[in-house]
Amino acid sequence: MAIYYQHEERLFSLHTEHSTYQMKVDDLGYLLHLYYGAKITGNMDYLLTYYDRGFSGNPYDAGGDKTYSLDVLPQEYPAMGTGDYRNSALIIRNSDESECCCLHYVSHKIENGKYSLKGLPAVYASDEEAQTLEILLEDSVSNVQVKLLYGVLEKEDIITRSAIISNHGNGSIVVEKAASACLDFVTGDYDVLSFWGRHTMERNLQRRAIEHGSYSIGSRRGASSHQYNPAVILAQRDTTENYGKCYGMVFVYSGNFLFEAEKDQYNQTRVIMGLHNELFNYPLEQGENLVIPETILGFTEQGLAKLSMQFHRCIREHICRGRFQYQTRPVLINSWEAAYFDFNGETICNLAKDAAELGIDMVVMDDGWFGKRDDDNSGLGDWQVNEQKLGCTLGEMIEKINVLGVKFGIWIEPEMVSEDSSLYREHPEWALRIPSRKPVLARNQLVLDFSREDVRNYIFDSICGVLDQGNIEYIKWDMNRSLADIYSMENSQGKVIYDYVLGVYDFLEKLLQRYPDILIEGCSGGGGRFDAGMMYYTPQIWCSDNTDALDRIRIQYGTSFLYPVSTMASHVSAVPNHQTGRRVSLHTRGVVAMGGIFGYELDPKTITKEEREEIKEQIVQYKKYEELIRKGYYYRLSNPYEDLYAAWMFTSENGDRALLNVVILENHSNMAVNYVKLKGLKPDAIYEDTGSGKKYYGSALMEAGIPMPIEKEEYSAYQMELISVSNEPGDCLRRGFD
Ligand code: GLA
């Protein structure tokens, strides 16, 4: 049992293996938050303090008690209009135009299993793995009800939160702001670790202190965005990789979001994760409800490394689904950086021939195979195969590829339409745009109104028409612009931004139901929609349009804090790199791409014979390590923003096998030696480096580290596989690689 309710004290305690979350219904019927942190026993309501605080209002039902104020008390789901002047989790505009919602406890329910959310992705778990707590709150004047949902995955040290807002009153209301999780801390100094970025440089780590005032990150782009990822860590000031208390908050949603962190007048901290309130005014008629996307919460007192592992497991085991959740993913070669739009059927078949020779499993035909699409100015929406360009039917081409023993995958961008397309000429009203204005263009394309079922159905049918033409085993689902002109010809405007995302989910769900054997890779100009919501449908996502190995090290480092390696697609591309112009050795590019789901993004015709041989070897190596990389424990061993080297490693669950990866980031004359300290090994075990045959104690590698060679080459990379061996150390060396 993970969820306990103490009737007399009206106390809820949610216990995971190492954490406790506690709240209570107080004498006035408000749901107050008491505690979230390391496991404790007992009633934490002694933490609540009551003083007469100037300019902090008192609810009428406090009976004139000036020491009772919701402006000061820690709350579970603070709503606007109650005398709490901090950030609100909920703002409701009532039918009388007032903005007030005063929620009191009504009832609760505890059940085995994990709740699911209608139309939205959410953590799933069996009845043995999880429990659900449902707390019903109500505003007795407007009859607005809020159902707070808590899922507790005891073994995973994970608690999920969501909310369902329903209108049980007579008039219509508007939800102006709604979050799924709020955490109030009466004490403590915290930092926020967030992941900011831009197209081709996503998820850079930023750590900043929560000071007085309010700090927020979010997206108004209709997608979760390259700019701010909907996942943050709240860490006590002294928390490091290996030490200290920290909380993760991952929003399971792929659209606009808002995360707010605030230190109040009494040094209390409030953090909120939910839907962005801008471009959002969700009307609810009598009897209607709105489901707020889930936030996954995790806590550990063992530092960031441990927190990352909790989230990796949770997302891999309880968000990702379907046939490919645990399955080896194909090593693929993608036509994008190999040919861009400049290809025909022969080009793709040649890529497949190269793939067969090199040991690559699959060829992916990227953008440019449909409608009139020889550049990015036209064709989107016209999902008909351009047989003239291919020189044959799609089915024939796939057959030729399959005969070589190579699988075939295809790129699509279902949410978009080009102005220059038959679809747009026929249905301009299907695009999101404000009738009286010229739309904002991006990549010369517009966004289809996916909040509309008729629009989705049309695109679904035309894409199925393509997928049914042959043995297609993989789809890359792209989304190459941010939304603007949030205006639907059919839907009510305040709903569009949310209903759009639910429309995307609905489409993806139908696609998965119809094609359960097709692997779908998510993409939005690389990692513009790299979030746990998409991972529910697409177990891997193109991490970034930046394939430069050095930049990728940082991108993958930032991504690793809350997302598992099994979700990060990563390819070896040509040099000089197309995004940065940098030259990095093929070996280093390979080692970096093996920090994710591996593949290629280059034209094998342009490389030397030696490089082809090296690629063959690279694929053999990757396949040897693949399971360890995809399923193993992942450890960050350095900070590539600060250290002269980047290092990360994987260990098997039982610690018997490990793979160390190191890239030297800076070379200097006569430089000092870099020692890399390993993690996650069994201290008393003896490990053999399968490359050199040398043996080391686990404790030695973890405590003293291993010296990296100094080479006169930029960005040299090292990979070392370690296997625990039972025999005595014998020749256990004190030297490092040589
Ligand atoms: C996006 C993707 C790329 C490629 C192009 C095609 O930018 O991230 O990988 O598919 O679109 O237009």
C-alpha cells in the first residue's frame, strides 16, 4: 500500500520506497500541502504556522481569525480569488465574469492501479505497481469541481499529478489558467535546473537560484519547443550529481506549458507546472470538463544522478509503449543530410545498397517524396507519392530495397500545409489563420487546424494511403514550425491551442492502432517537441537537427537529466559538419552517436574506402553494446560545459558489464592528464577491459579513476567495455589506456 488516509486527522500520506508526500484537509475544509521529501512517518501538520500577517487576507469562514490566511499557508491546488496573492494553479472566470474559485474538500477515493487521462498521454502501471488517489474539491458558489489525481508508483519513487476541472454550475465558465502540479515548501533554498535552447542547440542546462519574485519558463509556440523543455529539476542549493535533495517535474504534454517558481514574502517556495495561460481560455458549458495534462514528480536525496535514473526508468517503463518499447531499434541511414531534396528512386536504392554492404538495417526516405516538393516551399499536405521523381511506384521501390535485406522507413509532416499545395488551394480554411490578416509564415508553410476532426481524418486517410503501398517499417513524424495565428474556422478560439495537441495525440493513437508494427520516431526540426507526451507514442525522437559531435555532447548531456537514452535518436553525419563546419573524426562521431539510438545521416558514396570499413566495424561495435546503451543505467561522468573532457557510461542492471565513453574536448600543449572516475560498478568486482585485456577493481576505477591518454589530435574519443570477471586480479594495472 502506498496511499494512506487517516480519517480523524483527514491526513493523506503518499509513500514511495524513499519518499513521502503529505497533505491534509484542515478544519475549514481547505486542502493544505504539508510535506514532500525523504520518507518520514507521522503527521507533519505541526509545520503549519499561524500569525497575523498584514495585507494577507483571511477567508470569511475563518470567523475573523486574522492568523489564518491562504496567502501564507502551503496549498495543494491554489486558485485565484481566495486571498492568496502568489502564483495560482487555477484561474476560473465564472458565468458572472468574476475570477474566483474557492475550493473545499468534498470526498476522496483510493484505488489500486494508475489512473489514465482521456485523450492525453499519461504514465501507465499495473494494479500491483501503482495506486491512485482522487480528491474531489468544489467551489460551493459556482459548483465548479476539481478532481485532483495522484498516481503513486512506489517502487519507482514516482508520484504523478493531474487535475480534471468540471463545470457543475448553471452557466458557462472559462478556465483561464490550469496546472497539474503545485508544490509549496515552507522552508528551504532551491535552485531550478531548466533546459533552454534553440533550433539545432536544444536542452542546454541552466541552473539558477529561486529568489524573491517569480521566475517562469514556458512555451507559447503550440509545441513544447526547442527553447524551453517542459521538464525541470528543483534542487537544494548544495545538491550535486552525487549528493543532495532534488525533485524532478516532467510535464507529459507536447504543447504550450508554463512552469513558475516563486519565493514569497516569508521565504516560502512555490513551484507550479501546467498549461500556459496565454492563448488559452477554455470555455466549459454545464456538464463539461477539462483534463489537465499530467506532471511526473520524483524525489531523491542522493543527487541528480539518482534522480535522472528514476525518470529514465519511469519514462522507459511507464510512458513508452508498444512493440518497440523494449525492442532493439534498427540502425538506419536517413536521406536528409545525404541528399536533402535532391534525390530520386535510384538515390534511395543506392543508399539501400550501401546500407546492405555496411550492415545498416534500414534506409529512411526523408522529406521530398510527395506532391510537388523539391524544396521547402511547396507540397506539404499533398500526401501522394511523386512516382515521377521516384521513377517507380513506392511499392516497387520498397521491394527493391527489401530484396537487399534492408528495411524501409519514410518521413511525414502531417500537421502542415504549404500555401503552394493542392490541399491549400482546395481548403484554405483548414489552416490556422486569422481571416482578416496575412498569416505568419515559417519555412513557407502553415499549420493545419488539427483541433478539427474532419481535417485530421482527411490527412489520416491520405497518409494511410501511402503507408499501405508497401512494407513500411518506420515513420519519422516531423513538425517544422511553431504555431501562430491561433484561430480556427470551426473551433472556439480559446480552445484551439489545447485541442490542437489533443488532435495530434488522437491522430498518433489511431496510427499506432492501425500500424502497431511500425516504429514511429518523433521529430520537430530535431528536438522541438522532445517531451514525455510524445514519448507515449514515439519511443524515440530525433534529438536535434544538429549532428555535430561536439554540440551533440552538450545536447545529449542536457537531455539525459530527465529523459532516457532509449528516446534519443543520434546519427553519425559527414564532415565538415553541415551545421557547424567542424571536422571531427569518424571514430569520435561514432562514440557520440552511440550515446543514443544510433544511425547515419550521410552519403556513403562521398567517403573513403577506409571510412566505409570503419563504419562496418562501428556498426558491429554498436550492435554489441546496443542493449546496454538502450536499457542500461546511464551515468554522467563529467560536465561538458566545465570539464576538458566529456564522459558518460552505461552499466548493466547487475553491474557486471559497463561501457565507458570519453571525448577530449580541449587539447593544450604539455597538458595535465585527465582522470575519469567511473560510477555504478561493483566495488569489489574485478573488471576486464575487453579491448586491452587489462583488469581493474571496480572500487579503483570509481575512487581513483582512469587516466586518459594525451594525444596530438583534436576531440579524440575512447570507448572501453568492462566485464566483471571472477578470477583474481593478477595483472591488475595501475596505468590507464595505452
Ligand atoms: C526537419 C528535420 C530534419 C529533416 C527536415 C526535412 O528539419 O528535423 O531531420 O527531416 O525537417 O525537411
